[in-house]
Amino acid sequence: MRTVQDQPWYLAAMTFVRTRHNGRVDALGAPYYQHFERVAHRLMRLYPQATRGQIEAALLHDMLEPDGQPEALEALHLDPEAVRILGRITLPTDGRSYLQYAADLAASGDVAAIQVKLADNLDATEFYSTRSDAAAQKMVLDQYDPARRILQSGLVAAKERG
């Protein structure tokens, strides 16, 4: 039986992520690309019905950010839903705070995008929670925990709207 991780589209996205982040490590010394893989796996665990587009967006969730490579999206032949989600979840450059960005995303009712961002948020929360420095703990308390609650509320509200 083939798993999602065996699919050609998944392997292509992972190859791109590994190449893009080759040599980069996170604050704990682990290869940085593992964050993207963890986000995709978390998405699939939390939402077993996650689509190819959501999984690709989870793997490539920073592609449209300032240091991203938006021109590479076309070459990856992504599912159109992935491109749409990436556009929706890209961090703002318009001066909005992270919490306002999370609130705007939650209010959008875009369940697929909210689920991807929540998987990313949960991975970041877990990562920073393992660190003992005050700055990391402050990020969890001031940014990631409140954003998580906002995103979860957005999912509940979207479900209630039907």
C-alpha cells in the first residue's frame, strides 16, 4: 500500500524543501527542513481528510514569504488548492501583527487554510516550548498560544456556519 509520503508529488515537494533549506539548522541544531515535514505530518494526523493541496501547502508554507521562491511554484506543478492556500497563509507584509493576521485568517472561514496554519502554529509552539530561554517562552505566551486559540475558534465558527 502506498502512503502519501510515497506519492511523486509529495516526494517532489520534499526534495524541493530539503534543497531549499540545505545546510540550515533550527535553534536546536536539527535540519530546518524537518519543520516543514513535521507540519505536513501533523496536518495529516489532525485532519486525516487533508487534501493533496493542503499537504503541499504545509510542506511549502513559506514559499511566498519575503525570502521565498514564488517562481518555483510553477515548476513544482502544485495542486491549484495548494497555491490558493499558500496565498492565504503567507505572513503579511502590510504591518498587521501576527495575531491580527491569525484573526483575519480565522474570520475568512477558509477551513483548509486555517487547518494548515494551525498545524504550522502547533509545530512552532511545540518547538519554542522546548526551549528554556525567556525570548522563546515569551513568543509562546504572546504570539503562538493566542494565535492557536484564534485559529481553533475560527475552525469552530466555520463548522457552525456549515
